[in-house]
Amino acid sequence: MGVWVGVRSAAPFTPTATLDDGDDRRTTASIAGRRRRPAAVVVNFKETLNREERIDSDFKLQSKDRSNAFSRRENVNGCARPTATDFLRLTRFCLSKLTIEANKFCPVPPTSVTPLMLTDAAMPLISGPVNAAAIWGFNFNNPPYIFPPPACARRKGAEPGASQEDSLSPDKDKTGRPSFASRQFFAMISINRSAFLNTNINSLGFCGISSSSSSPSQRKASGVVVLCCGNGKAGIDGKGKVRTLTLKENIDEAAILDMDSKSTVGGGVQDVYGEDQATQDQPVTPWAVTVACGYSLLRDPHHNKGLAFTEKERDAHYLRGLLPPACVSQDLQEKKIMHNLRQYQLPLHRYMSLMDLQERNQRLFYKLLIDNVEELLPIVYTPTVGEACQKYGSIFRRPQGLYISLKEKGKVLEVLKNWPEKRIQVIVVTDGERILGLGDLGCQGMGIPVGKLALYTALGGVRPSSCLPVTIDVGTNNEKLLNDEFYIGLRQKRARGEEYAELLQEFMTAVKQNYGEKVLIQFEDFANHNAFELLSKYRSSHLVFNDDIQGTASVVLAGLVASLKLLGGTLAEHTFLFLGAGEAGTGIAELIALEMSKQTKAPVEETRKKIWLVDSKGLIVSGRKESLQHFKQPWAHEHEPVDNLLDAVKAIKPTVLIGSSGVGRTFTKEVVEAMASFNEKPLILALSNPTSQSECTAEEAYTWSKGRAIFASGSPFDPVEYNGKTFVPGQANNAYIFPGFGLGLVMAGAIRVHDEMLLAASEALAAQVTQENFDNGLIYPPFSNIRKISAHIAASVAAKAYELGVATRLPQPEDLVMYAESCMYSPGYRNYR
């Protein structure tokens, strides 16, 4: 069971004695208890200074005289603001005393007292003047009741300010039992409801609680009071539902809501800080391990607002003198940061500045990224993140994720528990062997998971506290890094075989054990041989997703589906030629084949024949099948051997040319001109990242095709002017897909990823391309609308998860798009009490 902290809903309890906790902190306390009931302590935090009193009843403790200990903390009502330390010290005292004296109140052994569970119900006690009493209820295993309820039930129609005796009603119902309205009860208060409405209430010791049928969209952003009757059970109405009230100045019957005890927000992630359940103007408490205040509040990136702290907040949280006197808005802060960023000449310097901002003011960082996504996306992700990874050892300042190396083998679960956030929903993990097109960067590949998860939050609205970047360090074969004195990883050759597999197995097992079945694990930038094996091995037992294989495939398929409005025909009527037969190339090819099979009802083995791949040894044909890796073999078709890309283009005559080779400038002038010679509008996708590794530039594609090409790339290119016409190149960036895809999985509580979900994501993205975009030659929508796009993708993915029966968050919301938008993290500043 455990110990709950609550607040009475009736008039203040008058304290009878003073407790000195040994740290110039005084709180008044009275001990209440009856035989055959669990012991309880009623505590009022109103200060009584310069007095010597003792606790009456069974506990004796002499207090000491302290002078003006709290004078600097008193507010206009003369009541000091207790700190979290006060709260914990008093609780420890009560726990120890009640353990010793337990048999005086309840005929059970003292060992039955269970550890303390603190909830956010402590917030009203800590954050301001207290006009109600706090209840520490000590649960015992036997007899099966919870708290001795204070006599605080208020009769219907009782006048405000009536005495406690006048508030009690002996009214009975027709059966002779006390009616619900007149039963003695007390109130458990949760300011943001996360303490007991977003968890399994039954596991916390409540009895008789049934889930409400209200949909997630019916949740209100307000505090909630759960009524607990005198029989030790939660208040139950005539229909068997939990009796709950919204928290108002005067609690009234009209405020009753039926709440779903299992409902959550933020895409299924429990709202630890109460930020998403509150309205934008509703105050919240900067609650961490303790209530953050003073200098520590300014150093906490979750709650720091810099100069945006108001005058009232500066007084309440001891910030006077720690900040300049000016108070500015978040919008003005954003304007200043953008101005400063634009002064930097090098993209890497902008990247470092943004990472510094993320480490000191998280909300401002995400607001900056959301409002300026098209300008900042190339900075926080490709292409700049590639350079950042190459120099990560030199620019490393503070850890932004977990590093799991061979040194931690056998202790991976312990390492995961070292991460401060416990409710993780999305993990991006890499082993650094194939970072973008830059090769083996070892431990310095951490920049990729950090960047991906920043986009999960900014573009997909997944709460940052639920994201975890991980790097698996098994060494590196990059001699330059091994000889670099600033390299931050293991200085050894990369582990292979059984040693590698055992570490990954331990990691996957520990993740599931620590975070549960529904945590999304995204594999990122693993080498081909490991990427396919890991995806195949764990997709049936874990919620896994490989962005290089599946994410890239989904975004490319979306572009192809959208481009049909410009090219005409169906997918099955086109021929596709790939340069690159690695995890990206084969992943895209397979998803295209699946989509064609879905449209034509033909076997996927048949639709694969419309897709050809070229690797480093030439066209993949059946004559090479015995020497091919297993993931290339399905693409070995009957054809004469062809040694190079140009000859393959001339032989196959594709309508679509896709580059995923990771080798720059391989779409030469001859190749592009050949594509334009037999296609009126050749579709050319140069997908390799970063920009330096792109198969061709936008200018080259438009110029060599005489302005007839439809072009998109993996990294961004500037608009190109040709023959008086301006061409805006599209960007086939995975950032279109994976943030919304992940949000959809999380908000549905999916436990597995199926290919049908990827197809649904592609179709949802293609549907967001407008006619105006087509008129400008674009096959992808602008990133300025990315949050709306992500909401539609999330809704489509979640709908498919419900259809396939792999969604666990029930019931399904009626409007999934609206629900996805409501789940998205908002970076606006919150008002603090």
C-alpha cells in the first residue's frame, strides 16, 4: 500500500502543538487516532514562532525557541511558505514515531507500515499559504481500510464559514444508512491530477474504483479532488463511478466529472510536472525532486525562464537580485536569440549555441525550433549535425544522453536506472558505425540521437522528458579518432560477433524491463549488416523502428505517391532504378513493392520486378545471386550484367532515379541527360546526407535536364533560377515521417510496428501536398506546417494500430487528429505559484 498526502476540503484544522525539526523550521502538528483504525497525523503548516509547546496526546517532543526564523519568508497573511525539506523532515518524523507507537492505534505489527509515497498533492502545502490540513495516512495491510477520515463532510446547503459541528449531517437514506452526501469523508487533492488519476488507482490502495467511459478528449485541464468516504473507500456515486470534483474556490456538486483513471496526456506519457493538463494561464509548481527556487531554479533547464520571470515569481521563488530588473516576454527572448544566431558565420557555431540554449532553457529552445523550423532544421540536424559528430569530442560539454559501452556489460539495467527521467516513451539508439554518409564515428555519433529526439519534440510534440538518447559504444575502426586525444569513446577496435550481440541483447532486455512493453526503440545509423539483423530479430518482441530502413522508405514513398499528380499514371506503371543497395535503398524498394502490391493486388514478388538496384559492382542481376548479401537477393532479376550506373540507366530506361549510395556526385551530367532523353519529367531523388554526399545538387539536376526534372534531396538546397524561372527543390527528409510516426505509436499505446503503419504514414504525408505545392514543382509540403502534418500522420498510424489490434490505449478517441494535436508538447512558459 503506502502513504498518501492529501488536503482536507473543510475548514482549517486548529493545531495544538509545535514541532521543531532541527533546521529553524517549525510546523504545528496534532496526532489523531483511534483504536482499530490506522494512525494518521494532521498537520497544519501555519507558523507559531517564539513559543514553546509540546505535542499532546501520545507523542511528547519539546520544541525549542527560535527567533524570527521565518520572518523573511512570511507573506501578507503571516503564514510562511514551507519548503520541500520541511515537508520531508516532518514526514520522516511522523513515520518514525507512528512506527513505534503503531500498536496504540491499530492492532497490527509495526513492521506492516510501508514506505512513504509522495505525490503532487503536496504542492498546495509547499507553494503558498495553507488554509487546510494535510493528512498523512499510514496504510496497514490488515484490516483493509485506508485512512481514518476527518470529520469534514459538509452538509448540502451549509453556509460558508459554518462550524465543523454544523457541517456534519446525520441525514440517512431510505435504507437507514447515511446518505453519500452526509457520510464523513475527506478529500485527496491533486493539483494536476497526475498523482492518482493517471495511474492505476487500485494499486494505490483504493477500493471499488471503476473506470469512466469518458473519452480522452473530455478531460478538463483543472485540479481534481477525489472524495474518500468514512468506510475507507473512495467516494462512489449511485452508478458505481468514482466521485470526483474539479478544484475550485468553493467545491460544489455541479463540478462533478467522471474521469478515466487510466487516461493520460502527451501521447500516453504521464504528465509528471502537470504542465500539459493545466491551461496555459493556470499556475503550476516547478516541481522536480524538490521545489526548485532561487539559484537552482535558474540552473534547471526544465523550469528556467531567464528574464521572463515575473515580479511575483521573483518574490515567490527567491530570485530577487539573481536577475537583472528587466522582465521580458518569451517572444522577445526568441527574437534576441535568433538575432544572435544569425551573427554566426559557421553553422557549427550556431549548432553549439543552440545546444547551450537547450541545456539552460528547454522551453525557449523548443519554441525557437518550432517557430523557425525551416531555418534551424539544417542546424540541429543534417547537414550540420554531421560536422558536429565529427568534432563531438572537441565540442562536448555536458552529457545529453546515456553512453553504454562494453565496460557496462552486465550492468546495463543499472545504467538505465541512472537516467533521471523514469517514464521514457521514445529511445533513439545508435552504435555510431554508419553516421549519415560519414562512416564510423564511434561514440561521437551521440549527436544523431540527440538531434533526432529534438525533432521528436519540436516536430512531433513528444514531451522531452519522455525521450532518451543512447549510444552503444563498442569501439571504432576509425584510426583518426583512435589517435585523437579529444576522442570521448572507447579506444579499441570495434567489437563484433558474439560480444556485440550479447551487449545489444542485454540492452534490449533491460529497456523492456525498465520501461515496459510500449517504449519505442528507434535504431539509427547502424551498419547494414547489423541494421537488418537487429530489426529482424526484435521486431516481433519489441516496439522497434529503423529510421534508415523504414523511415526513409516511408518518406520517399510519400514523395512518389504525391509525384503521380505531376507524372501521371500509377506506381505500377513506372520503373524505378536505385543507386545504392544498402539498408536505405532496399528498405525504400521493399515499401514501394508493398504499396504496388496493395494497389494492384499482385504478389509482392511480382511487383519487385519493376524495381532495379545498382550497387558498387553494378546492376544486381540473377547471375550474381550466389554472391549477394541476403537483403539484396530479392532484387536480383534476369538481365545481362551491367557494370556502371550510366549503362544501367540506358538499359533499364527508368522513369524514377533514386540515389541512396552515400557517395557524392554520382549522378553525373551524362546520367541526368540520359534520364531526360526518354522522360518528359524525369523524377530524380538524391537522398544521401549530408549535402557533401548528395548524388547531385539541385542546380545540376535542373540545369542538365533543362528545367524539366522533378527534384528532391535528403539535405536542403537553395532555390535555383533557370531560364528566368525559379525552382524550389523539395527535401525528402525523414523528419517528415518519424516524429509523427512515433507520436502515433505512443498515443495509441502500440506494442508492435507493422509495414501497414508505414504505408499509412506515407499516404497521410502525400495527402498534405497542396495544389499550390504542385504548381511550384514540389512533391513535399513545406516544413512550416510540420506540426499539422505530424498530427495527421500520427492519427493515421494510430488508426492503423487500432485496426491491426496492436493498440493498448483504449477506448480509441473519436477524432484522432484532434487528439494528436491535444497530446503535443507546448513550449510556452508556464506561470509559477
